[in-house]
Amino acid sequence: MDEDIKQGFKTLKNKTILINRHSENGVENWKHIIYHRMEKKEIDLLEKQVNKPFSKEYKEFLSHCNGCFLFNGNFYIYGKAFLEKGMSREEMLYQPYDLVEEREDPPCKVSDELFYFGGTPESIFAYTNNASIVELKRRSGKLISTYDSFDDWLINKLHSTEMFSYLD
């Protein structure tokens, strides 16, 4: 991502960071979007709204960024969309996929024991009751991989040469 930052970035008033601007058909797009951080009270409220306990690691992640949309949407973690009076057009436009809404209509059957929180065009990511992470096929829900923790999963996915090699 360091190379993408060299291509340009923009920090919005609400601290959302847009990285590597490019245009498609005259429309401005950003390769990576890292949404503004959430306050503890916002994280607690979101946790109540989804009616599932968040792991310590996931809460820590949300305290740094309210989800992300990376590699032109080929990797994303849901957050909480915030539309507030006084926001700029860009702040309204660049909102994360809303965790509550996305969990209401998952792309495949997701067990009640799982906490679905993000994905790729081919897979979804979910917490298990023991705080491990599973990656499931987007359409069938078939297990692809299991990770011991949120941190292990995130590090593995972002360092995976296989996952994003087709983007180079």
C-alpha cells in the first residue's frame, strides 16, 4: 500500500483516508478507503445493534478504523455508516458498508453461531463463538480457511500474495 500512497491520498474532515485516486469513465475512484475511527461508545452501540459480542481484537480494529474497502473493493471489512448534519458530500459518499444492514441480508446461509463482518468478491469472513475467524465461499458457505484470531486472519490476508496477485 506504500506505493499506492505515493500515487496520492486525501484525508477527509472526518479522518476517512482515500488512497490512490484514479478515474474510470470520468468517475473518480479510490483504490483504498480506510474509514474514520469509531469512539468506544459507538463501538458499544454497534455491538448492541448486531446482538453479538465483539472480540477485543475487533473492538481494537474499530477504534482505529470503522471498516475498510481495499484493493478496489476486493477486500472489505464492514463498519457503521454515519450520516450526520454538516458532513461534506465526500464524507457522505465515502461510507463503509453498514455491518447491521449487511448482516441482515448475507450472500449465503450463515449459521447463527457465526458473526459475518466482511469479505471479498469470492468469500465472506465471520467470527466463530471461540473468536477464531472462518473464511467461507460467498455463494455456498463452504469452509475455505480457519484462522486462530482476528489479528492472525488480518495479517495473513493482507500479506497473502495469492489473494491480490491478480491486481498487479
